[in-house]
Amino acid sequence: MLCASKCSFVSGLFPPLHEESTKSTKFSSIATQFKQQLQSLLETLSATEPHYIRCVKPNNLLKPGIFENNDVLQQLRCGGVMEAIRISCAGYPTRKNFDEFVQRFSI
């Protein structure tokens, strides 16, 4: 009903389904749908190189030049940074040599 709306915005939100896709989804179980979604996610993750940015508040006042050591350390612990450093120091293959590091992160 929404696909057939005369309002172009509403009809654009709900594109018509093809008959093939409706037939295949009618008989697929929730487990099959989960497997398909998981496979799609794994394909996307393997095709990309994810990067993460962690923001740390240096102080609760949000003023420049103030650095509260205990708060920053707590944020790093809660964000998993300390654990990532521990794993890296343990020698797992996540290290870059110095030249790669400088090339990747230099300003």
C-alpha cells in the first residue's frame, strides 16, 4: 500500500519487492536469515580494513592544560586500550615496524 502511494517521498521509502525475493523469504527460517546476515557481515568485514578512534577527555571541566591522570587511566581501561597494549606487548602479530608506523601516523 505504501509502495503505491501518490506521495513520491513515501513511495520511495518502500521499493517494490521482486517476486523471487518474496518467494525465498516466505520459506526461510529465522536461523537461515541470521546465517545470511552473518555471512554478509563477514564478507563486509573481510573486504574492509576497520580503524577505530578513541576519544579521551583529559579533564571533567573540559578546560585546556588540565590533565587528570586517574580519570584518563580509567577511560583507557574501560575502552580496552590497556588490554590492547597488553596483548601487543605479549608479542602477538599486531606490531608495525618503525618505518611503517611513521609513514602511517606521521603528521
